[in-house]
Amino acid sequence: MKNREYQQIDPQALATPPPRPLPEHMPKRVRRKWEVFPGKNRFCCDGRMIVARQSGVLPLTLGLILLTSGLFFIFDCPFLVKHLTSCIPAIGGVLFVFVIISLLQTSFTDPGILPRATPEEAADIEKQIDNPTGSSSSYRPPPRTKEVVINQQVVKLKYCFTCKIFRPPRTSHCSLCDNCVERFDHHCPWVGNCVGKRNYRFFYTFIVSLSFLTAFIFGCVTTHLALRSQGGNGLVFALQASPASALELVVCFFSVWSILGLSGFHTYLVAANLTTNEDIKGSWSGKSGNEDIGNPYSYNSIIKNCCSVLCGPMPPSLIDRRGFVPSDDSVQTSPVEIELPAAKNDRNMVGRAVTSGRRPPPSPPVVTLQQPAISIQSHSTA
Amino acid sequence: MTTELFLHNLQELRHSASLANKVFIQRDYTDGTVCKFQTKFPSELESRIERTLFEDTVKTLNNYYAEAEKIGGQSYLEGCLACLTIYLIFLCIETRYEKVLKNISRYIQEQNEKVYAPRGLLITDPIQRGMRVVSLQSLQTSVCVCECMWSVEAACSSEAVVSPP
């Protein structure tokens, strides 16, 4: 009965799609590594630029900066140049250029992503974890931490199940980008990227120059309105004469406090050689009452900390975005992995094909359907 | 049933071959986040290479990385100049770190030619592994493993054709 039911399946329906060629037979175009990158990132200019998948608020940040600065240069600068000095647009221009360039660098630079472990490395780590206990009878998940002593402090290195590595110190896995990032500070939605080891100095330059720019525009606009409202004209007249200044005033007033605050906070972090992540978690502040805890990475000198964070050597990008994916590895391993399970599938197809969800191999359907029934019977009796 | 046995043997062979094939030297974090590799001699290499040669290679690599990451006069100058040019200078010139990385590649190639290839080993540049590990590969075993895998696969495919009556 079972045989008949399966024979009723129209072989034409199965034969219609052309047999999917196995990867090693298909002439593949050589791909760059960014095309097969496992994290949630987007790449532009053939892998030259990297940004998080959700670059959400970056256009807003850019838009606000461009709009406010544009209005400033168009509506306020002419008046101020006439009444004060022509240095004002010059200073404004320099600050504006600093802000835009450092913002773009923060957004499009690799923050220090750690590439995921190769399968051999992952297997080696698991072997090292299993070896000490020597027992493999009951399944035990690999231990998640490894301790290391840095500068007389015990630091726990956590195992990342996604990247299959023990994370180096100060590295954290960003769930938004799905990558481990070295010296992870935070994921900034305003710049649309993680802030880590490689782009922290761009981020710091951005927020410092932005706070100067915002404060500068705020000061200039206030001066502009003050000058206009002189001579008994009043503020209302000044605002009517220059409505754009009102918009700039509002934007700058609300942003200057938060940006100045952020700059101050990051200046403290730089001076103490801390990351936002460590500060928020209180890793080294001794909040638990343990007075022995201190930051093992600090040089105990503000100047040295600042210099090492901001003027230190620029580390290279560890993800080789523009390199080519080697095709020889896939050729060596895939034939063995695809063909053997397919052979196994042939025999068990009757019993499990529907539920397993695997596609039957592209062999002549009549032969495939008849044979397994017989082999299953013999299999069950054996 | 025999297919399962073949699969099991193949997986075991692959597992043991992959472990015998590659040895990984992990990072040493006792000095913080600077790039440094453990100089502990792995037991798998005991019969393959002299301990002193191996330790010399790893120590030289560690020295190269320490030089690349050194915070001193030259790095401050580079950093300040970069800050003044809004870091656009990184797009134009090669940084000191990149120069040292090139020296490291050259050193590893030289070591492979002179020391490791005569002993049937190959060192992979850590930059190709995200600076996580220095991997040592056995040259002969990789060839043997491939041959074994092809023969097992051939046996399996012939067996699958024969078994259905």
C-alpha cells in the first residue's frame, strides 16, 4: 500500500526543476570576503566602507548638522561679518569640516571587529576544554569563562558562542551588529556604528568638535539677535527679521547640553582609560565593596592615558574585507559532506523525507521511489 | 548500516587528522590587551621541532608586535599629526603598525622557508586569523588526509549503488 501511494506521485513534478548542480561543478565568480561576512553589517564601495545594518539615525544626525550649519552660514554670517569680524565664518567653517569628516570616519570605519573562529580553531578550543576533565560520557557545555591575571588583577575572559572564541580582555559582543568588537565602548545609533578600538578617536574628535560647533553657533546666533534687537527694536523684531536664527537657537540650545555632557563624560573615560561598557557595568569601580579592584589597563597618569587612547598607534582592520574568498577549501570539503548524507537520504526517504525537509537528490524519480520501499523492509527485518 | 560505519570512521579520521594537522598557539593576555602569544611549547610538536627554535620564533613575533604597539615619541607624533589632519592622513600614508606587519609577514615567510618547511611544518601569519592564534600546520598529513577522504568517499558511493536490490 505504501508503495502504491508513493508511486502515485507524479514524477514529472519532481523532474521539472533542472537538477541543481553541485557547487564544485558550477563556474563560480570569485567573491570578496565582505560578501560572505557573517555579521550584521553593510558594506559600500566594494568593501571599502563598513556600517552597521541599522544605520537608523545617522541620516538624522547628518541632516541636523547640515541644516543648522547651512542656516548659520546663509543667514547669520553675512550680518556678523558686516558688524563684527570675518573670522566668524572661518572658524565656523573649520569646525564644520572637523565635525563632518570625523562623523563620516566614525560611521564608516571598522570599529575593531574580531573575525569569527575557523572551524578548526573552534574544535581545538573545545578539545582543550574537554581534555582536563577527561570524561565525555555526559554532555557538559563548555565552560564559559577563563581567568587571566593582568597587572595583578583577575580578569575573566568570556566564551562567545556566536564567534566561538574566548573574548580578549575589553572585548564585547554587540548584539546589533552580531560581532565581537575589541575595546568595545558602545553601539552609537547616532553614528550608526559600534564605537571600539579603531574608531574611538574619531568618535571623540566628533563629539568634541560638535560641542564646540554647537556652542559656537549658539553664541553667534545669540550675538546676532542681540545686535539686531538693539536700538529699541526688541527681540520679536529681531526674530522676525531673521527667522532661521530662531530654529538654530532651538536646535543648538537642546543639543548643546547633551553633547557637552557627553564630551565631558568621554574626556573622563579617556583620562581614566575606561570604556563606557566598563563604566556602566562598574567593572573596576569597586562598587561591590572590594577595594582591591582597580583598572588594570590604566597607566595611572592622566596624560599617559590620554596619549595612549587618542595618540596611540592605529591598529589594522582584522577583517579582510576586500580579500577574495578562497575557493579551494569549499571544493575539498563540500563533496564529502554533500554526497554521503544524500546516499543516506536515499534509503530513508520513504520514512522521513516529508518531515526532514531535505530535498531529495536529483536522481530519476521512478527508481528512487521504488527502491527505498524494498530496502526499508529489509532494514526493518534485519 | 555499513554506510554509517564509513561515516563514523570518516568523521573520526577527519577529527583526528584536523587536530594532528593544526596546532594553535593562543594569545597571552597577562600584559593586557597588547598582542602577545604564549611561548609554552605545545606537546604535539615535541617530535617535530626543537623547543628553542619554536620559542625563538614566537619571542621574535612578540617583539615585533610590541614594537608596533609601542607608545613612544614616534607614535605620539603620528597621532598628533593625524589629529590635526582629522585623521585623513591615514588614507594617504602607511602607518607604523602596517610597516611592522609587513616585516612580520616577511619574517614568517623566511622562517617557513628556512626552519619549518624542512621539518614538514607551516606557520600561518596571525593577521590571517584575526591575530587570535599562530597556527602551525603539518604539511605531509594534510596530503594523506585528502587521499584517505577521497578513497572513503569512493567506497561509500559504490556501496550506495550496490545495496538496493
